[in-house]
Amino acid sequence: MDDEKRTIPQLETEDAFIKTINSEGVHVVEFVAGWCRKCKTLNGKMEYFAVEHPEVTFDKIDVNMVPQDFIKSQNVTKMPTVKIFVSGKSVYEKVGFETVREILDELSFRLKQLEEENASKPAASK
């Protein structure tokens, strides 16, 4: 990774989250907490990772800054949790990790799979 990074915006409300994940494209959302060291480490690396995937929207949600009913509705119980959404549906979820490299490698793999699936669809269904 080079020195270029992309700031990952924080979604402040459930409505902003719903609007984001239902918009066209692929969306990666980090569920984090201010007290979580792994979350801070991951977010720092994710800012560089996001540059490598300009076609993907990256956002984060601080689980302590939104209603807990919303967090429960997303089945988030441990931080960090990273989810990939397409057309409002969660298509991938990673809860916690051993190393940042592990989660970035998994995200790369999943994003490549989604790209290949989309490329193989007939033009009318895209």
C-alpha cells in the first residue's frame, strides 16, 4: 500500500445506513467502538485499502453512537464487525479477526468474487 488513503465517513443514523446500503453498488460497513483498539487499527488500514477499491463505498458506524436496537437488528455483538452489502442485503460478514492482514485478504477475495459475479451477469440484469 502506498501513502494515499481515503477517509472513511461515519454513518450517524440508522436512516443514513439504510440509504447507503440500499444505494447502487457494493458497500463495506465497519461496525466499530471508540474503545476498541482492533477497530482503530483496522480503520487505519481500511483507509488505505479503500483506495485500492474506488468502486466500493466504505463507511463505519460507532456502535455506541446509535440506538442499540439498531445494532441488535444488524446482529452485531462483537467489534469490529465488517459487512459487505449489495442492494440492501448483507452478502458477507466478518466478526473480529486475528490480524488485520487476515480481514483485508478476506475482503479482497470477497470483493473480487462480487466483481466477477457482476461481470458474468447479462447486461440487462445489471
